[in-house]
Amino acid sequence: MCDGALNVNYKAVVIANFLYAIPTWWGFTAASDRQKLDAFVRRGVRLKYYSSDGPTLAELVDKLDKTFFTVVLHNDDHVLRYILPDRRHNSYCLRPKRHDITLTIRCDSRNFFQRLLFKDMY
């Protein structure tokens, strides 16, 4: 198989299996778990299954998180929309915000929605 076909197959099979439902369990992984997952992806780079300039697993997860959060946030009919807190309505706009959701203090930052509600807060 040529290198291009190997890259496509590796992304379609291996990387897709890693990324399946990763927003739900990524917050619960320890640093050692993330290092093991990154080592597996780096092994694919070493074997020339994955391009060395391709995004890392953390970058792929961050992109998926943003995409999924945006879909849930902007679709009021989404099945997971009820998990998010109510929208806030302010008459002032001091600076642009990522979302218009009321922030409630919870101590569990491993939860997907809590993690993304408080991301880039400052």
C-alpha cells in the first residue's frame, strides 16, 4: 500500500476509534493515560501510518470538544440541551463571550459541559 492509503486507513480506523465518544471520557483520564494514548499515536508516526505534521490527539480532542459544544449550544432541540444551565439575558456587553449560559459553580471539572462552560473564561 502506498503511504497516502496507509495514512487514510490509519485515520479512518485507529484515530476514529480513539475519537469515538472521547468528549465523554477525556476529562476522566489521568496524565499517564493521555501519555499512553499519545505514545500509541506517535508509534503510528514512527511506522509512517500517520503523518508527523498531523494534529496530535490533544488537538483533535480539543477540536471535537469545540464542535460538539457548539452544536449542543446552538441547537435548542438537541437531546443534550437540557443538561446546560439556562441562558442569561444581560442588557450590557462588556466583552464578547463564548456563550450566553448562566455559570453555576460546580467542583467537577471532568464533566464535559462543565469543562467547556468554564474554558477560556478569562
